[in-house]
Amino acid sequence: MLTKTGVLSMVSRQRQRQAGFTLIELMIAILVGTFLIGGVIAVFMGTYRSNVEDLRITHLNQELRGTMALITRDLKRAGYDSDAIQNVISNNLPISAFTELNT
């Protein structure tokens, strides 16, 4: 017949043989893992949004550069010359330019 100490010793031997995690330990590990995955996803999404915004800004800058090149080309075709304004301001415009306009 088993005595009280005999039963306790059997129970303690069974616990020693069992290896693994308890349910609480597994739940805590899942919770910690969930927080870590959430943090990684948050960092990824922040980086993704920043990259999208940088691409939009770059695209806008390229469009603005192209538009400025178009405007500059059209102004040059229309006869605008930035050096001509400088010459008028500094009075270096040759007299022949005024006589050509009057005739």
C-alpha cells in the first residue's frame, strides 16, 4: 500500500520527468512575440510611408524641372534674353538696338 510520502515521491518523480513549458509560460511567450511582431510591422509601415512620400517629392521635383525647362525654352524662343535686361539696367545696350526697333 502507498503511504502519503510514497505518493508525494511518485508525484515529484513525475514532475522531474516532465520537460516543457507551462501554459502560462507559453501565453507570455506568445504575448511577447505578438508585441515584437507589432513593433516590427510599425517600423516597416513607417519606413514604407516615408519612402512613398520621398518618391512623391522626387516625382514632383522632376515635373517642376521639366516645366521650368519648357518655360525657359519658350521664353528664349519668344525673344527674351536675361542678358538684355542686365544690359539695359547697366546702360550697356548698344544704340543700334534702339534704332532697329524704331525703323
